[in-house]
Amino acid sequence: MSTTMTTSSRVRRPLYVYLQRPDTAEWVVVGRYQRDSERRAGLYRYAPSYAELGLTWAIDPVNLPFLEAIEHIAHRYDGLHDVLRDASPDSWGQLLLRLKHDLPQDTLPIDYLRLAGNGDRWGALAVGSTPKPNVAHLASPKLQKLDDLVQELLAISERRPAVNAQLRKHLFATPSLGGARPKATVQDDDTFWLVKPGLSTDTVDLALLENGTQQLGRAAGLRFADTRHHALVGGASVVRVLRFDRNGQKRIMAVSAASLLQIQYPFTTDADSKGSSYPRLAEELRRIGAPKDDLAELFGRMIFNAVVGNDDDHPRNHAVIFDATENRWRLAPAFDVVPNPEETPKLLVMQVSTGRRDIDREAMLTDYARFGFKSRIDAEQYMDTLLKKIQSSFNEIKDMFGPDLEVFMSDRINTTSQRLAASTVQSAHHL
Ligand SMILES: Nc1ncnc2c1ncn2[C@@H]1O[C@H](COP(=O)(O)OP(=O)(O)OP(=O)(O)O)[C@@H](O)[C@H]1O
Ligand SMILES: [Mg+2]
């Protein structure tokens, strides 16, 4: 394969896509991407060398099935394939890149992908301009540096000059993780954690709230990413979340639910918003070979979000990862589950059944079969057991919320659990 320097101005130089093999952890060229600016489309093709090695992992099991001779066309994200968009920054990382490179507000997704660097990308993909994988790894700051790291994140978010120039440089070189809030990765022994500090503009201690809620999900028996909370000396409150796309130094393939659902997020059309749905995601999980347990788990997370009032449950807040041991895609642990601190939401972002997003027992049970339940009674049993378990688990771990948030959470859980419980079921009412 030659590095074709195309003479046509509308087709840019190709970008090679690298994958860290799920089995041997070796980096290989998995494909080649090219953008056609005239058509505002992107073209992706699996590398012949990848096929020659006998490798067949799809980097996105829905949009980019492994088909050797096919040129896959992308139209979303200005022609960037969904899974490459997943490996790119969202608003926080995009801000870092605009500050670093003095970029305009309308910078293309492909440019954010290139500029974000491979040092600490989400998932197991990387990109580069050479047909040989060349992936620099940037060591994450150690946990002992948490204080300094948080100070630097806050300084950036408040547009203050660097407190620690070296850390700022590191943060600017590793902006690829998604999301809107300031974040960074720290290393604790051989585990990697996503660090999210509370901000002075927050009306409640969101880090404490996120930590408690993630711990509540775990205590209730759901598969939530593990977290720790730190109250730092300077008064900052910080949550760190165990990264599910890392196993030691090894990177794990990850794909967002937005990609699996074939929708652009942030939504740009009505179709994007309508396509964002839990039962549809359950069907995609089934289609890509995830076990039935994952479908029930997703149903459980939908109910959990309803109970705690997490209405930031958008399709970039769900993901799948490739499990090399089981050799199949699995629903990733739940992350970014944070109750709305301002008001008790009546709607979730994702549909709970066809055409409905309301936090309502009937709406959540209607599409039970799409979540893999054999009967409505099975789904009801699962739901009622979980509702009780969330209540009892809250009583066990409520201290983790601190006195103010404990009262807030207790009220929230009581209100919504009552609304969702069998005895108060109402005929499909609307808001
Ligand atoms: N535990 C984790 N392991 C691996 N990746 C994660 C983890 N938690 C979050 N991410 C990735 O980082 C992104 C941002 O994280 P998160 O959603 O927690 O941040 P946020 O800024 O609060 O997001 P939002 O914009 O949704 O409010 C996620 O969309 C996901 O891709
Ligand atoms: Mg998020």
C-alpha cells in the first residue's frame, strides 16, 4: 500500500487506522480512511494487510462489519465514521484543541480526530499518516499527582494561566476522552481512572453525587464502573471512575451506543432523537452477539436512571467493549450516571419503549420482549426486585452521599420508586 499523495484537492491524504489487537496487544494497521470534502463523506476500507494476517475483528460491529473489498461510506459527523468519532474528543477535549491550536469553532470532526493524538485515546484505535502503526503512549500522571492534576483542570476550565506547565502540556496532549466536563486520566498501580472534578459553577457537589450514585448502582447488583471520591485539601471534590477501555496498559476496543444506533450525537435531526432508544439498543446488543444478560442489564439501567432521575442518559453515555476472553462484544459498565440535581425529571433522553420517553411503569414495561424477557411477568418481577434492591442498597450506602445529598437522594428515590411501583400503576397518562 503506498501513501498515495492524491493530486485531487477534494480528497485529502489518507489516514491510516491502527488497532491494538485484542489477543496479542500488538498494533496493526486495520484500515484506511479518506475524506471526500466535495461529498462531505468519508471512505473507510479494511487494510489488505489486515486480512492477509487472517484478522477479522470488526472495529464497529454495526457500521463497519469486516468486509474486505468494501469501501464503507460515512455521512454522519461530516464524513467521519462513527467509531472514529468515538475515538475523538467531545466538547471538553475539543476546547483544549481549539486553545492549543487556535482553531475556529467550526473545526471539522476529522481534524479533532487527527489533532487529539494517540497518547491516551478512548478504546483501542489510533490513527496516523503512515502505513506502519506508530503509536506513542503517554504515561498518565500517578494518583499521587491527583491534587496538582485537578488544580490544572480547574485552571483550564476557568481560563487561568498554567499552574503546572508540565501537567498542562500533558492535558493538552491527551484530550481524546469524550464528554463536556473537565477530565483527565490517572494511574493507580496498574489501573487507570477517569478523573472528574467538581466545578465552582456546580450548584451541588456533583463529584460526591456521581460517586454515590455509581456505588448505589453497584450495590443494587448492576454492572456499574467502580469509583472513588476524594475531598482534596484545597476544597475540591473529585470523583474518579475506573476506565473500562483499559486492562493494565492494554487498550480495549470500545464503541458508543450512538454508533450502534447509527445516530449522530449531539442530535442534529429528529430521526437521531427518535432513534435513541433502550429497546433498540437491546436489539443491537443481541444482533452483535452480546449475551442475554446484557439485555436485562440494560433494562435494569433504564429503570435505575428513572429512579435516580438521571436524564443525561444520552447515547454517548452507553457503550460496548470487546471482551477478548469471551471473544464477543459486551455492554460496557455503566458510567456518568448522575441524578439531575435541579428537578425530578419526567422524561429520559432515550426512548423506553416505542415513541415514549416518560418515566412511567407502563411505558418501561411495554417493550419487555425486546429486552429478551419471555413474558411481561418476568419483566415486572425483574423491575420490582430491582426497585426494592435500590431502596435497600441506598439504606446501606447512604453515608457516601454526605448529609445534604443523602436527604436529596432519599426524597428522589422515594418519589420515583412510588411512581414506578406496581400499586400506583396508572393508565398511560401523559405529562
Ligand atoms: N469508566 C470509563 N471508562 C472508559 N471510558 C469512559 C468511562 N467513563 C466515561 N468514559 C468515556 O468518556 C466520555 C466522557 O465521560 P463522562 O460521560 O463521564 O463525562 P461528562 O463530561 O460528564 O459527559 P457528558 O457530556 O455526558 O456530561 C464518555 O462518553 C465515555 O466515552
Ligand atoms: Mg457523559
